[in-house]
Amino acid sequence: MKWLYVLALSMIGLPMWAQEEPQTEDEQAVKAVVLEVFDAMRATDSIRLKKCFYKEVDVYTSFVHRKTGKAVLMKDDIQQFYTSVGTPHDGLYDEKLGAYSIRVDDHLASIWVDYYFFVDDRFSHCGVDFFQMYKTEEGWKIYFLSDTRRKKSCEVPDASVLW
């Protein structure tokens, strides 16, 4: 009888770990925008990339400074991001995505997704991307993007889990 009690208690948190495919049309559309961002990056296509974003965008990165060991929050420039993606560079930038969570309410949405960044087949770093989106007449657009970047504690999941 005790084992049933332990089993029942252990399953309480299970829904928090489960990752479900987007159910609603809006959830599917939000996920599609995120996938388009990374497809555009792989294609080195800044015009395609720009279409995913709202006219005004805030972009932030959080990382631990190598020399001080302290956490840093740095505001990035979206125009520099567009330029860096669209400028020819050595190696294919490939951001593979893992576990995620999508939330939608009316015209606002957010998606939190684990990522693993590669240049060609060489692992570079990992972290979390956090997108906030607004539903415009043209569809969902990203108006806020924040990410973390780290090289430690990056266990890349099996390819079957990535999207």
C-alpha cells in the first residue's frame, strides 16, 4: 500500500515535465514563427528573419562574465542581429531546440525553449530562448527576445527530442 502512495505522490509533478504539442491554432502559429526564425538563420536570410519580428523589438542576453564570474544582462541591438544573420560567415549557424512551453492569451503569447547552438556540427553553447509575441493583422510577431548563454551544464538531448 505504501508503494501506491509513493507512486501517486511522484506523479503529481508529472504534468509539469510533460511536453505537449501545440493544441490550438494560435499555439501552432507561435511555434511556427520560432521555427521560422531558426530556419532563416540557417539560410543566412535576414529578410526572412525580419518578417518574424514586430517593428519595435527589445533583445537581451544573460550570461556569466568569464573574468568576474558574475551574471550580466546585456541589451542587444536587433539591427545588429539581422546584419549578423544576413552577412556571409564561416560555418552554418544551427540552433537546435529542445523542451518548450507555450502560453497564449488573446493577442499575447510567450514561448520558453531550451536551445543548443552549433556552428556546423561543432557544439558552441546552450541556454534558453524566451520569446514574447503580439498577434498583428499579419500574424504573430516577436516584440521581445531574451536568452541565456552558457557552455557548462549543456547536455544535448537525443536528436529525436529536438525540433
